[in-house]
Amino acid sequence: MNLMIKVEPAPHEPPLVKSYWDVNACSLMCEITYGDGEPTTDTGTLSQALDCQFSIHPRGYVLTGSSFSMALDSRKRVIDWDILANPAQWIDCTFPYVEAPLSVLTFSTDVDSNNRAGGIEEPRIYYERTNGTLYLSWFTAASWYAINEKLAFGATEDGYWRRSG
């Protein structure tokens, strides 16, 4: 299975990102809301009117792994994720602070009939103490892309976010 990351510059109005740290559960959680919402193809059909009336949205995706889960919207943009993240296992950054460009990350992978994909391993979590930034990467990152000023994902030179067998 291959998981690919596609990086786009953040829109003029960057997404609203809320991060939470649960000390007791050692969980790091993040919710992302995009200003443009879900795509619509409003042609005035009865079906679309009912979808709107009953808040029926296009199906999203869920990626899971050992201690990691990520929810994606129908455009495959990250909207929610959480990871069991024991601070004792965080790696102190040996690289200097990287000012990663704010980006919209979309993920592609093979999913089952329920739009789910499993087998994601726990990423390495690098902690840069001076600015309090977390960097998550499954490989040696060639570049970093931020979803907010304190959280960035690494990608390899060939654009992979993570790759497995």
C-alpha cells in the first residue's frame, strides 16, 4: 500500500486548526475546518435539496494505524486526527527550527468499500523546544509542510508522506 501526500499552498484564508493535548491519555488531537467547506454541485435537484436539508455530506475517509487515526473529508483533506503520543518518546530536534509553509495536505491511498485504510504506523515525533513545534514524519523528511504554526508533516523528495510494503 502506498500513501501519497499532495501539498497545496494554504488558501488566502487558512483553515481553522484546533489542537488539543490530553495529558492523562498522552493523546494529541487536532481538528481542522476549511473556510470553503465541502464541495457542492448545486444544480437545484431534489436530491441536493434533501442532502442540504438533512445535512448529508459526501463520504469522507478514515486512515488508521497502531496508535494513529486520521479523518479526511471528501476532498481527502485532513479534518481530524489523533495520535497516542508519549512525550518521553518524542525526539528532540537535532535540526534547527524549520518555518514550514502553511499548506493544505491531501492524502491518497487504497481504501476499502467503507472508505477506510489501515496499517499506518506511528510517526516519529520531533519536538523543537524553542518554538514548541511538533514535526511528524514517517521517513527522513526532505521538506516540511505545516497545518498550523506549531504542527508540521514531513514528506520525502518524491512526495511520499508514508510508504509501506
